[in-house]
Amino acid sequence: MSENKLAGTGCPILVPFSERKPLEEIERSIIKTYRNKLWTKFVKAIDEFKLVEEGDRVAVAVSGGKDSMLMAKLFQELKRHGKINFELEFIAMDPGYHESIRALLIDNCNYLNIPIKIFESGIFEVADRIAKDYPCYMCARMRRGALYSKAKELGCNKLALGHHFNDVIETIMLNVLYSGNFKTMMPKLKAENFEGIELIRPMYYIEERHIEQFTKANGIWPINCACMVAAEKIANKRYEIKELIKELKKKFSDVDKSIFNASKNVNMDCILGWKKGDKKYSFLDFYDE
């Protein structure tokens, strides 16, 4: 099928309704067809890292992309089938979308029965103005702040983002290869500037390829970044790392899992130095103990 796309974004703007699976079938596939690939891994992350607890009010950030839309449906299933008593708010920030992109976001969420609360921020324009050459980093920081603010306004104590397994390992490699440090994308963290709010990543164990399979199989057409600015900038480093990992997997089939597990199996006896809070340590500090 040919794709009708908005120039400069790579995003489809017209979705044939006939190609979508019925909502009931889409929801059932999460628990049945994709149980091991999606549902089980979602629940595993929530249980292992205590991401959702009794009495929580979770703001689920829905960008309209494949990851966040699936996350919203997973949360609805958790609310329906889970044993934890918690509340949900679905928030969607419009950072300056073209009207066709915004319409696609709304259409998808209406069809998938995701009751989003849309708010505008104008971040695309601001990020381009103050960080013209590399707007993506600034855009990401501003988006996070806007989402925290909205979550707090709605009385939520947690903000859920749709980062997945591949985002985690790409972050590790980005830090090792470009920043000279070993840091991962944490499954949860406390907001520095928004007291009482915690960021959570419940799709931590879900692989991107399985999200893509679910999305395509159910006839869902998500939006991508949709940033007219970023589309004209140089290719970002995360894309380069994604391609590097693909190449490595041709020689080492489980290299992605090894990268991920490395962040769980750090041997402090074999590390030259590390940082805890604002303080730095050297192995020499403990060498003679």
C-alpha cells in the first residue's frame, strides 16, 4: 500500500480505517498473541522495579508514536486485569505539530480508546531558536519538563515514558563510545525539579521489533518524531548506534542482551573509578583495604 506522508516528516497523514483491526481484537492480542513478547515483559518490569504501587496516580505520556500508544494500551490492560489499585491520566503534548500530524494523533487515540488530554507547548519552535544546530537534546529536555509540569498539575505522582529495551542498550553504547562513561537509562528515577514525581519506564524489557510487529499486525499507523526541524538536521548519533548494534548482532547474536546485562553485572572490584552522587571514587581509595 502506498503511504501518504507529510513532507519533511516521514509521517503518514491519512489512515485507511478498513486496514485497522477492531479495537477488541487489538486489545486481546496484547494478552494473547503478544503475551510473552509484550504483556509478560511489561508486567515483569513493573514488578521487578516496583514501578506501579498501590494508590499511585500515573500520567502516561502519549506522543502518538508506536511505543507510547502501546504503553497506553498496556496500562489499560494492567488496570483491567491487575491487582494493584491505581489511577491513570493520559497526557499528550503538542510541541508544534503540523495540523495533519495532530489530527492523526487524535484519530489514533480515539480509535484505540485512549482518552488523552492534549496540551500545547510550542517546543519545536523554541528549541530550534535557542539550539539551531543540535535542537534534539534541548527539545528532549524541554519536553520532559513540560510533561512533568502537566503530570503535577493533574495530581500524578508518576510519569510513564515509552522507552524500551533498545533505547536502554543504545543509551549505554552512546555513553561508552561518545561520553567516555558507563551509564544506563534507569527504569525509574526521581524528578530533580518536580518534588513528589517519579519517572518510570515500564517498557524496559520490551524489544522494539516486537512493538513494530504488534503495530503493523494491527494496522496502526503511528507518527514518528514529526519535527520539521530535526528532519533537516544531520543524522543523530542514536541512529548511528542503532545501526552499529545491528551490525554487531550479525557476528554476536545476543550482543544486545549482553550490553543490557552488563549494566546489571558491574564488578566494582574491576572498575578504575565510579561516581556516587556528586562524589567521585578511584579503585585506589579502597586498594589497601
